[in-house]
Amino acid sequence: MLGWSQEQLAQNAAISRQTIVDFERGLRLPITNNLVAIVAAFERAGIEFLADNGLRLKRR
């Protein structure tokens, strides 16, 4: 939806790119702090998480 690279997500969430890589590869499970940071980065960028486990890009 945003077209972000791993590096852009890592920068916006203030976590390492390697952490994102490891999550995507299934090499480790994200800790709560990292999940919160990722969700917050997406929300700041306009992603809305829906109650039915969906998501959408908010209109600006």
C-alpha cells in the first residue's frame, strides 16, 4: 500500500532493517516493542487497521 522498502519501514519504525528481514523470513518472532513500533509507523503513514483484521489507506 505504501510501497516502502525494508529500509524505509525500519527507519520509520526506528528498528533495524535486519529485524524486518528476519521477521519476513520467519527467522524470529517480533517482540511487542517492535510490533508496536511497526504498527505506529504504518498508522502515521495513513494505514488504518480494521476490526475485521483488514486494513486500508486513509484518504488524505
